[in-house]
Amino acid sequence: MKINIIGHHLEITDGLKDHIGKKLKKIEGHSQEISEIKIILSVDNITHNAEGNIYLHKTDLHAKCSSSDMYQSIDLLVSKLDKQIIKHKDKIKSHQSHKNIKRTDFSAEN
């Protein structure tokens, strides 16, 4: 899995990299099919924006969060992406379980 961290009008410090890395470990545990994660951090006057893209097999997930603190924006972003991955994983499981159900017609026997 490849992780890209990009800063617009912001220098990416080691503290930010470590914080993002720790938070993304949670997401990595939910899905093994993640090929790339792209995090874009930016600052507009007093708002700190965090935007994230997760590239899965056949699907891309996107979320964006803003707050007055960059670390809080990152936390909100990771929680949104985590919810999206769990929802996507549940959707795939439910589709696969419908394919495995065998249907039989018992009304013709009587």
C-alpha cells in the first residue's frame, strides 16, 4: 500500500506524518485491497483542511474535513474514511452472500 501526503501552503512535518501513519493503521486493518491512499492537507486563513482519497480495487473513496486544528481535521478525515471502508466492505459481503444462496422450488413436489 502506498501513502502520499501532500501539503498545499503547508509544510508536512514529521509530527503530521507520524500522526497520519498511526491513524491510517486503523484503516489498513479493515481492508486488504487498498492500493493507494492520498492525503492532501491545506490551510485557508484560519481553517485547516484535510482531504483524502482511498483507491481500492474497482472503487475510489473520497472525504474532506475542516476544523480550526490540523490534527483534529486529520482525525475527522480518518473516521469518515474508516466508515466508508466499512460500508463498502459490508456492501460487498452482502452481494456475495446473495450469490451463494441456492434456491429450490418445493411447490412442484406435491
